[in-house]
Amino acid sequence: MSSLTCARLATWTIAAVLLQVLGLSLFALGFFPVKPTLSGVSGPESYQMPTCDSTLEDGNKTALPPDHLRSLYKEMSGIPPSFDRLILMVVDGLPAEFVLGKGDQPPSKAMMEAMPYTQSLLSNGRAVGYHAKAAPPTVTMPRLKAMVSGAIGGFLDVAFNFNTQAFLDDNLLGQFCKIGWKMVMLGDETWIKLFPGLFMRQDGVSSFYVKDTVEVDHNVSRHLEVELVTADWNLLILHYLGLDHVGHIGGRYSTLMAPKLKEMDEVIKKIHMSTILHQNNLDKRTLLMIVSDHGMTDNGNHGGSSYEETDSLALFIGLQFKVPDSALATHNNALQVDIAPTLALLFGVPIPKNNVGVLIARVLDSLTDEQWLRALELNSWQLLRLLQAQIPGLLCGNSACDGFHHEKCLAVSRCNGCITEKFCCLYSKAVALHSSWKFQSNSTDDLRTTIAAYYEFLTTSTEWLSRRVTDKPLVLLASGIAIMLISCVMLLSLLFRLCSEIYLTQMQCLPNLNGCTNKWRLDEAFVLIAVLIHVLSLGASSMVEEEQYIWHFLTSSLFLIFLRVALQSLPVGPASSLCNEDKGEKSFTICQSSKNSKNNDTYFQVCPVIVVLICGRILRGWHQGGVNWTHLPDISKWLEDAGILGIKSFQIASVFLVVSFGSFALFLVKSMRNFVLVVQIGVWISASLVLFHIMEYENHAVVSTNSIAQIIYATVGMTVMGTALVSPWITPVSNRMPYKNTEPVSTSLPIDIKVESLLVGIRDSAYLNGRTYIICWCLLQLLLQQPINAMPVLLLLLQILASMNYFSTDGSHHKQWVEGISSRSTVLAGVLVFMITYASPLLFLLAMTMYIPMTEMKYLRASRNEDLGCHLRMMVGIPCLLPLGLNSVVLTAFTIILLLMRNHLFVWSVFSPKYLYVCTATVSIYVGVSIIAATGVYTRSIFFFRTKMFSLMEGTT
């Protein structure tokens, strides 16, 4: 069998990754919802009954001048606009429960006291509120789309939330623009990205710097006084992000929540007191609407489908009717997509083409009976067009509809049959009742019956259209899985082949290992069983929700096995069994000294394992993660109860200890002291800025700007890039050994001095790069993570350093893939406990740039092979292939599980969100592997270039 050269390894690995991306793309395209859409925008044809082929309806009249188009809409709709100005105030992340209560219970006393003016409007009947249920994914961008278009958001919109593109589907803002509205936007820049060039004035702020809870809202409110007295706009959008950021920092019960709600209440009061002056002016009526895009969990997170996350608010202020009972103003339910058709009819524009929402009944109570039925008819026509796109021929010569005549429809009590017959029956029944009421009775009872018939058709249509997006093409799904299986087999085959070649190299370099590595060990068997347990656990929704407990168990068990192995290496019995006294006093002394040295090494092997286990146990108790046990006490809750001073103390201590451990590790590099000093200065400057940033907080509030964070990013970036680019050029290539724990190679093998010097230099550079990577990454996490998560960042760092120290000094010679998996398991335990990002897997991958040279140098130093490909294959291959191979197993397995669970009750609430996390983890693996490969190839190329140059210089002299 031919050797696996570096070029072949790289080629096959890249091919496998590309196949994985292709398979994943095919599966995601077939599995995740793609909303049924109609092209174009609604125009005057939306006020006419759908024809047999609605796609051929003439939309040329939408090119009319705005004034003419507005008059045409008013004439054709038969419903005069109720308002001509709209103030849309979006309070990001505000749960409706905070304002309206939950079920039959009012809001808590603290919430009501935080928003006194809003509560007075509700109790006096001057406002009406709704629990507007948001569809998952509960993140900002898809929820804004749902509110302005009424369309079904795709589940993959959660990914596009981080890279918002222009929204081209039919929507309310586009309709307002066509009738000549002038629009102003203040707040979240997502609006600007969705609707570029649409606003005559705008001031956007970024939504992703969640530590900012002050300036992000001040940038909106500072324009209010001017805008409220300016009459040149028709739509004013105010998107406040501060409350969402408060939730991300401290959860929905944060001490900052009540002050932030009070701030929002003051904004509502200011706006209402200003607009109320215009309510009696029939030519200039303004509607104030307060909405939220989503809710939040107790921890302040969102994105899923729990009640807390989907409980968004829709509050109407300015409607011209009195609510006799305050309960009627708060105990209302709707869907978030219902906002779009309701606002369209309130402001006299067509309902967006792809809307699946239904008119909110009580908001339109001011309409006459005839106008009310006309509104329901327009909503029905719009949904009927959407149904026709899914069911060709509906109501157009379809035999299923032929039997529904006027008289027969009036006598129908229940519509059954296939879906086509059901829609025909429901729609025909509503039309017949409407016609009968209009031309015959006009009675109140018949009006209620007609309204109920329309709503039955509308709700049935909405539910069917919402379910329609879950239809999945099995051929596409199977093709994606097949390609991913091929990719998985390729990666695992490459990993097995590479491990086999490394094993052969080890046997050649260190023949005494033959008895230690040619048979399976307990830790190796356990690792494979652990991978199998993890894969099987992904098939149970409860196991997915509580996955962190599985990782805690597996990680602790694996390191307990390592502890057992280390303890078995401790000496037992008298020294006479090892040293023979008859050889003389001198011989005995030498033997005893060797024994003591071995004992010390064994004790040093035990300590790192104990450190890993202790840190893991603290991490286990830091957060009660998952879904079912978050209410149980844990360390983080205890610290939060202790107050902000305790949390800040842990933050400061974590920063100091991270940098201290890092500086000590960098100090071990003896070969380039001056450059290491420069790196340490960069690290300490970054740490000082992080400490300054932390100290500027007061009760989690932030400084007036985020310029400090930008300086930290720049300092950390320059430190990392400078170290990675410069260290290979200035690291001395010498024969000196800078590490005390380096295992000596067999003295029976010849060692080429040039190879020895080259490998020591490579190790110095890789060690320095790896340490700098992980220290700077930890500093960034201490800046970005919640304050309560500062100490876990330190614990994760300690686990990584202890794991690497154990494997670099261990004399039991674990196989390299076991060592890599062990380090990775430690990190994954942390990420599944408390991290909301993928900082931990990337931390593990960055650390691999330092770990592999430390553990494999003892084999490479004994080799005479100076070929660049050989060294790259052995020192870069494993840290790249190991995470890619393991991730491919998990990704492929869970893809198959997701296909099998496609009709499961929790497919959209548990399995689909988990699949997105797995896909995101895959991206993080790609990023980390790319950094490892780039660093390894660059470092070793520079060293081999320098070696060749030195050889040429020596040859000339």
C-alpha cells in the first residue's frame, strides 16, 4: 500500500469536506421550511375576486402616481383608512407577559409599577393588547419580516439573521411607499438592511454588541422630540434594543429589567402625549403601536419555540372605541403574522400577497357591519390566491367544487372530505352567507354567523398553509444523506490510515512501545463507546434537551480511567525489588535516584487529572442547564443573589488568573526571550483594557461608547497576527532543549543534529502560537460573555492546560487520537453547560496548534526524514482530521435521526434547533481546522525555507 503523502492527505480531506458541505446543503434545502410565495406585489386586483389564474391578473395599475393609487385603493376597497400616520415602536425581546400578564393572572406587581402609564391606558380602555404568538425561530430578522409581510418565516432565517439582506417580498413598507408615504427609522439597523433606500431619515445601531444597554436606546430617544413635532413623515419606526440586551446579560429577572421597562414606559408616555393632540383631527390621525419581535427565557435567551420565547406583544393605542372591561384589553391572543393584514386595512393598502395572517377582530370594531364583512372578504380573497398557488384549479372548474351551490351551502353545517373539497365548502359557505345577509336579512344573528364562517375559512387556510411548508422531498433528503455518508467514510478512513502510519513511525523510533500500543486499552474502548452513546442519545428529545449531563458523565468517566492508570503506576513495595544491594553502594544509589525520579513523574501525571476532574465538577454545578432543571440552585444563582460586587470580583480574578497562567506558560519559552516579552506586553495591555471595561460597569450598565471594546479587538488581533507571522522567522534554530518534560529518545538511534535543531525550533514557534491563541481567545470571551460566566472561562482554560500537561508527561503512551478526543471532551462539557456561542470548540482547536508539537516531538526528533510533507502529515494531520472525523460522525448520524423524526411532535422545537447547533458547530470546526492548517503549514514552511538558506550559506562558505 502506497504511503499517504501530504499532498494526497490534503486533497482527499478537502474533497471529503466539500462533499460534506454539498450533502448538508441538499438536506437543509429539502428539510427546512421554504415558505410558499407568490411573485410580485399586491395591487388594485387584490380588491377583486380571484380569477381562475390569479398569476395572470393585471398589475399595471400599480404604476400610477401615489396620489392616484391611494384614491383608487380607497374607492375599490370600500373601507376608508382609519389612520394616516403610524408610529411603530418595537421593544426588542419584550415578553407580552410583562405588560398583559399570563393567562388569567395580571402582570407581577414589579412589572406593573415599572410601566404605570401603559397600565393606565389599558385599564382605561384607551389601549388594547394582544399576546401575539411568534413562530420559531424567535430571532429579530424573521420576526420583523413576519410583522410587515404576514408571511411564514423560514426556519433557516435564524442563520440569515446574522447577515441580513434586502427583503424583496411584498410587504407593508413597500405598499406604503407606493402610495407616497415618507418613512423615518431609528434604532436597530436590521430595518435599514431589509429596506435599503426606503427611509428619508435613519439612524441605525448594531444589535450584536449585547453589553450595551444604554447608548443603544439613547441613540433612538435623542431624536424623539424633533420627530414628534415634525409633520413630514407618515411612518416612524422606533426599534429599542436595550431590553433585549438586558435579558442577554442578566435574564428576564435582572435588576436592570425594571428600570429599562420604566424607560420604555416614559417613551410611550411622551409619544402618546404628543400624538393625543391629533386624535380629534380627522385629517391627521395617528396610531401608536407597540410590538415586540419575540420574548425571552428566564436566562434571557431566545430563538426556540417555548412559550416564553414566542410570547410577543402587540399593543394598539389610539383606536377610537372604549373597552368596557380592562380584562378585555389584556386577555387577547393573536398570531404575529396577523399584524400585517390588520394594519393594511387600517391604512388603506392591499394585504401583502404572501400573507397568511388573519384580521385581528377587535382592532376593527370601529368599522360598520358592511365594512367589517368587506374586510373579511378581502382577507379571504388574498388567502384564496395563495391557496390557488398550492392547489391548482381550486374554484376554477374543479369537480370537487361543482356541487357547492348557493342554496346547498346555506344548509351545510360541517365541511368534510379531502382538502380541496373542504376549502371549496368553507369558502362557498362564507360567500353564500355574506350574500344572504347583504340582500335579504341584515340581522345581527346572520351577521355573526357570516363572520364565523369567514373566520373558519381563514383559520383553516392559515393552518394548512403553515403546515404546507413542512412537506419534504424524500429524494433530495436521501441524496444529501448519501453524500454525507460518503464524506464521513472518507474522513474516517483517512484518520485511520494516518493513525496507522503514525503508529508505524512510533514503532520505528521507539521500539520499546511495541508491547504498549499493539493492543486495545480501556480508555480507547471507552472513547469509542462514548461516541456511540452520544450518537444514540441524539435520538431522544429529552436527551437532546439535557445533553450537558451526558457530556459531564462521559468526560468525568474518561478522566477517572486516566486517574486509575496513573495511580496504578505508583510504586508499591520495598525498593529491594528494583535495586539489588549486591551490586554495590554506588549502583544502589543510582538505581534509587532513578526510582525517585520516576515516582516524581508519576505524581505529576496524577495532578493534572485531578485538576481536570475538580474543574469539571465546578463547571457541572455552575449552571443548571437544559430545560427541566433550570430552577434548581447552582453556583451562578448563588453569586447573583450575593450581588454585583461578588460577580465583579470573580470577573477580575478570572482575567488576572488567565493572564497569569498565560504569562507563566509563555515564560517557559527560553529561545526568544525578547520577542516573548513583546507578546506578553500585548497580552497584558489587552487584559488591562478588559479589566478597565469591567470596572466601568455599574450594576451591569455599560459605558457611554463601545470604543474600548474596539480597542481590545484591535490589540488582541495585532498580538495574535504578529505572533503567528513573526515567530517562525525569529525563533532560533538550535540544538537546545527548552522543556524539562521532554521525553528522551532512544539512545540507540542516531540523531541528525540539523533535524533535531529544526524540530526544536518548530516546537518553540508552535508552542508560542498556541499559547497566544488560547490566551487571547479567553480574553475575548471574558469581554463578550455574561459576567457570571467569567470563572467558567478560566476553568475551561485550566482543563485544557492540565489535559495537555498530562499527555505530554504521561508515560503510558496513549494513542494520539485518544489524547485529542480527551481534550475535546473536556471542552465540550463546558460548552454544553453554559456557553451560548461556540467559543469552547474553537478554544480547543486553537490549543491543538500547541498540543500536537508537545506530544509528538518525541517521535519526530528520532526521525532522519527532513521531508516537509512527512512533518506536516504527522504534526498537522491529526489535529485537522480528528475534529473533522468526529464531527462528521455526529453530523451524519443526527441528520439521519432528523429525517426519521420529521413527523415527531418536537421536530421544530427540539430536533431542528439542535440540528442548527450541530451545523453551526460544523462551521466552527471548519474555521478552527483552517487556522490549524494555515498556522502549521506557514510555520513549517518558513522553518524549512530558513534551513535551506542556512545550508546554502554554509555551502558558499
